Amino acid sequence: MGTAVLVDGYNVIHSSSRLKKLLKRSKYQAQEELVRLVSNYCCLEGVEGYVVFDAYRRPCLDAEEEASSKLKVIFTGKGETADSYIERFVSQYRSCYNYIYVITSDYSQGMTVVDEKILVLSPENFLKEIESCQKALRESCLFSSPGSHPKVSDYLRNEVRKKLEKIRGE
């Protein structure tokens, strides 16, 4: 059991000035950037993620794509909104997770899925959480001496590093 993050894609895009600017240029660029942000977040946090985009006007069934090992992108099919997909997911899979975070600005949807395992987070707060994770990652990659460059050995676990040193005879 773990944690899942369900993101109402267009709710988040419309809550971000940067993503809204991309949306004006191209729906696909905005979707791609949101998927990139959520994928990075899920990998950093070690959670499963699902970005759900409304595509209910399309004449086909739900489409699911694996964006990364931690993230799936869902395009709803004919007659289904992102809200209804998320509600169905929560209903079907709530027992499979310790927690499910639902990222939506739809207050009525949030109220239908809330319980002790289901937590609703606004798109604005989720975007702040993503920023916070990115900042922590950048800070953890900084090195004390100016001009120093990271080496592969900087990212190895101690036991792996010791084995390599032993092989080299150090």
C-alpha cells in the first residue's frame, strides 16, 4: 500500500499562470509541461500519480498512457469528465492505498470523495508543493566549493562506494 495522487489536469493548468500561457499557445504544450511537473514530483516523492484530462467529447473510450514508472496520463472517453473518472477511481481503489490525494478546484467533487484516506488539495497548493520539492532537490545538489562539479560517486550509496574502492584497491 502506498500513496496515489490524482490530478484533474485542466484544473491545475488553469490555476497556473505559466501553464495558462502555454495553453494559449498549445493545449499539448500545457499538457506536456503539467505531465513533466507531476512526473518529477511523483518520482521525487515515491508516489503513484495519475493526471486526468477531460476528453469526454471524443468519440472513443478512456485512453491511458504511461508517462513514467510513477505516472499515468488518462484521457477520459465519450461522456466522462475528469471529475467522474476521479470519483470512480477513488471508489474502486481506495482500499489499495494508504492515502489518495485528489488535486482539484471542483469543490463539489472534493466533498464527494473526502474521508480519512482521501485528501483534497487545491491546484494552487499542489503547485506550491511541487515548487517546494524542486527547490529542495536543487538545494541538495549544490556543492560547497564554487566551480565544483558533481561526480557519479557523489550519488552512490556508501556500500556501493566501498565495494568500488575495494575493487580499485584503495
